[in-house]
Amino acid sequence: MTFASIMGIATFFIGVPVVTGTLYAMPRLRRPMLTLMVFATCHIKKPFYMEVFFEAYRGVDRGFGVTIPDLLFFGFFFWLLMGGSRQKLILWPCNTTLWLVVIFLSVLSLASSSVAYYGLFTVHKYIRGLVFFWVMVNVIREKDDVRAVITGVMAAVIFQGGIVFWDKYVTKAVVNRSVGSFPHPNTLAMYTDLIIPTILALILADGFTKKGNKWAIAAVFAGMLCVVFTKSRAALVIMIGALGLVTAISILVKPTARKMVIVFIGFVLVDMIGVAVAPRIIKRFQTAPKASEETREYFNSAAIAMANDHAFGTGINSYSWMLGNSEYYWYVYPDKVETVDDLDAFRESKQGMSRLGTAHHIYLLFAAEIGWLGMWTFILFLVRFYLKNFILLVKAHDEYYQAILLGLFIGFSTLHLQGLLEWIFRQTQVFYLFFILSGLMVAIGNIMKREYRF
């Protein structure tokens, strides 16, 4: 065990009690700490991420680590269990059962996995996601708690927009695709796409104070800046569609002069920005390598083959290992089987490793690793949240909650669409954000239930 591992473990076992104790000793800090917990999901990197164990693996999860959100949500978790909230706990929030089934199938898949201990990295994260979701549902009990979460996600987007601008125009450290403090441009884009529809919906619904409105507008434009400079083609198209849909539905539900003015001003500003960045965006679409799209198809073919060959999958978090160390390798190099004389030498070459990675299709990745049953369980899990979101949106009387639920519904749509092209759902930042927003949605439903008594 390394010194870094010892420090990571020590940080967890010291940090969590400190958070729990702080919540008890200074209850007024509960909402600021809730905001900090939400915000911290956007900056999971060293020194705010401490590795306990790391494996140089090309798959989704590469070890165990301790993050700032971990310290906070586990601190909240124990505070809640010890009666700190003085409210009746919601022990089995909506959709808990389906996520537990996903975890069970993930554990079951390890029985036949060639690298079972890699799978423990992901199972460990899935359990953390469940705890995070449980905490969100139980902590958010009032409208001020909801506002604390919205403040957190707004701060995250503004912070990332600041990093992108700084790296692009001040230090000029980024000359191609911006990443913010994320591991990949597409992760930053998807994280942002999940958030800004909700902020825009609240702006249109006049859900902020005068001062808060300025920050909200800044957050939307910072989010758009992030997506544009990641040069993620899918994320850009999805963002435009999402913001347009939020605007159209908001006006359709309740047309007002204020909304029309906001839309007009927003259109002019976006049009001006669009003119400035259009050449780069067009160039990105025109010069995108065809090989990248072909590799995605190869990945998907390999994933389908794995799912067909293994009833319970090859093992959670094993796709990349199976691709590099089994005959599934040739699914991503079908053009080389008949044209290369020495297949073993090619496999060990730099070119022979260039296409290895993870399936860029979240649903087929689940199918490959935990079987078709696991994939459909995961889809059912997402659909269950999606339907609940829609039902709450229809039932909402409070315009503030209605705006949030509209934004979440569109935001979740962006994630599900992106899942057809990426595996970003399982990257820690987006994974945590999904459970934050899902917990927020379920908590709003509980608040509405108490207020409306439906």
C-alpha cells in the first residue's frame, strides 16, 4: 500500500466524521454544505481526488478513490441515520429496487469475469451512487433546499465556463478542444447539457431573484461556451435542441411578454456568438475523421457479440480487457484479419492497439458486461425515472417546480440520447450528477405530495 493510498483512506475516515459533526454543531451550514456537495461533482481531480488504489486500465473505472463529494454525502448519510434532520427518513426512495437489481446483476457477472477485481471498482461506485441518491431524497425537504441544489449546479457551470475561457484566451493552454477540469471534452459537454435546460426553464419562469437572474443568465452562457469549445458535434446539436425545446414548451404552457423579450434578446446574443464561432464548428463537422465513426461501430459489434455469448455478460467493467485480451479483439480490426500476415505481431504493435477502448454506446456496454437482462434492467431503471418526471411535470401547480421538472425532463433526454454515442453516464462526474438530479426530482415529488396531497 502506497503513501497516497494511506492518505486517501485517512482522509475518508477523518473527513466524513468532520462533515457529520459540522452538520450537528452548526445546522445553519446544512444548505451551504448541500450546495458545496453538488458543486464539487464538477471538479473531481487531483488534489481534490485522492487515489486509494489505481490500475493502469483502459476501461471505465480504474480503481478506488476519495472525492470531496464522497466526504460530504457520506457525512450527510450518517447525520441522517443518527437523526440529525429530525424528520422521518424515506428509507426506500423511488426506483431503489431497480438500481439494486442492476448492482446485483453486476455482482453476479463477476462470477465469470476474467478480471473480477476490476468489476469491484464499478460495483463500489454503483453503491456510492445509491447512497448519494438516498441522501439527496432525504435532505431536500423544502423549497430552500431545492434552491441550494440549483445554486450548486449553476456554480458548477459558471466555474467550468471560467476554466474554459481562461485556458482558451488567457493562458492559451487549450488550442483544440476544451476539457475544463474533466477528463475528456465530451464529458464536460454532457455534464453541461444536463444542467442548462433547467436553468433556462427557471429564467423563463421568473424563478430567480433579480440578482439571481444575472447569475442564471451567466450560467446558461457559460454552459453554452463550454459545449461550443468542446467541439463535441453530438453535444452541440443536443444542446441546441434541448434549449429550443425548453423555450418552446415554456412559452406554449404559459406565454408572457417577459418570455418573448428574453427569447428575442437571447436569440440576438446567441446569433452574434454563433457568427463568431461558426467557422470553427463547421470545420469540426467537415473534418471529423470517418475512422472515428467506424471504430464506434466496431465497438458496438464486439459488445453485441459479448452479450450474445455470455448470458450474464463478461463481467462489469471488463469490456476493455476482453477487447484487448480475447478473440473479441478482431471485431475492431475486421479489415486486418485477411490483409495482415503476422496477426500476433500486429496485435502487439502500436497500430494494433490504437482502436482499443470502451464501447461508445452505454446500453450495449451494459449488455456486454452484465448481459441483455442487465441492459434491459438498466433501461427500465431510466424509463421509471423518466415517467415519474413526466407525471410530476403534468401535476405541478407551482411554476417554480414546474420549470425545474421541465428542465430535468429535457436534461435527462440529452443524457439518454448521448448514451447512444457515448459511455459518459458511467464517468464519475456525470454519474454523480445524474443521481443528484434524480434525487432532486424525486424530492420535489415528495414536497408536492405534501403540499398538494395527491
